[in-house]
Amino acid sequence: MKAFSKTDTGRRREMNQDYMYTSELPVGNLPNLYILADGMGGHNAGDYASRYTVDTIVKSVQNSLETAPITILRTAIRRANLAVVEKAGTHIDLEGMGTTVVAATRAGGELCVANVGDSRLYIAGDSLTQITRDHSYVQEMVRRGELRPEVARIHPDRNIITRAVGGGPEVNIDFFEVELKENDRILMCSDGLTDMLEDAEIFKLIKNKTETEDIIDKLILMANEYGGNDNITVILTDPFTADVDWR
């Protein structure tokens, strides 16, 4: 696999509350692991929540004796959720903190994805297909037919999420299993990218550029040129390429 990842604070935020983890090498019984979290909360709580969640997930995966990817990821995210809830009760500055999380692992030609919140995973092949479902107020309205998709991207309440790690003692996790095809690319990103760029713009850039690093840099540059209203984090993976190019 060949992957590249990068995060940027954006132009409107003083702190980067996004956090990511990438490993092309095995992590516990998973053959590889990619995680992206977008934290929320006042002061430094969002930064703490995303980092603490990712670190907890990684440790859980490393120590798991299970072999099924969905079981491993489900247990890890549940443990992270309880850990964030418990930690939020220890200090007033951490009260109410939470985070989105999207995690993925690939074994052979199959990708296993776990998702809570509105950070996204796409497959870029013949088209750009969003695999995850946003757990957000406006996307729930879209699914009920109350709001058009093109309006949802610019809706003033688009950043209100309906699920989060740390939102309560129980966390509802979505899982997806995807059969990958040759020349597919896996894109994971926070809403700092998708709030600024339309899917068509993202796909055009991915198809027009071949170097993974160039694509990442251009996506972040464009998001900042369009306003950079939030932190921007992107992980782009070429699953059938042997070379590794990540940071």
C-alpha cells in the first residue's frame, strides 16, 4: 500500500483539533490501520479528545486477541468512548468533549470501515463514492427528504453532529465492508475539506493528478483558498501499490 497523510490548522482556527494515525504495517491482528478523528469542545478539550481517542483505539487494537476486523474495531471504539466519557468528568475544561472517528483497515481486496460522526471515507475509482454516512443534523434532514444535498453543504447547522465518541456511555458505530477494485484510491478526511470543496472538485483533482502527495497538498491548498474555516485533515491511500510514502 502507498499512503500519504497531512493535517492543517486552516485559516480561521487557532488550534488543530484533528488527529490522525496511519500504519501500513500490522497493528495487533490488523494488517494495517488508518484513523482520523475531529475533536470538539472548548479550550483544548477537542484537541485532547481526538488524540486520546486515537491513542486508545490503537492500544486496544494492539492488545486484541480477536481476528475479525469489525470485532477488533468495535471493541476499540467502545473502549475509547468510555475512556473519553470518564476523562471528561475529571476536569471542568474537559467537560462535554467528544470527537468524530473514522477508522479503516484493508485485508486483500476488502476494506473494513468504522464510523462515528461526520468525518468521511470515500472510494475514488470510476467516480467518487462516499462510503460512510454522516451522523449530522443536516444529513438526517437530507435522508428524510427535508433538505437538498447541495443545500446541506452550506447549511448554517451543518457542523452539528448527532453521534460522537464521548457523547454518552454507549456509542452507536456504523460499519461498512467494501470490495476494492484495481486503481481505487481510499480518501479519508475531516469536514474541514468537505465543507469547502464539493465532491466533484475533490474527484477532479484526484483523477487529474497521479502523485499522492501532490493531491493531498492541492486539496488542502484549495480548502484554504476557499476560506479554510476549519482544520483540514486528509489521508489518501493507494491500496494496491507496494511503495510506502507517508508522514
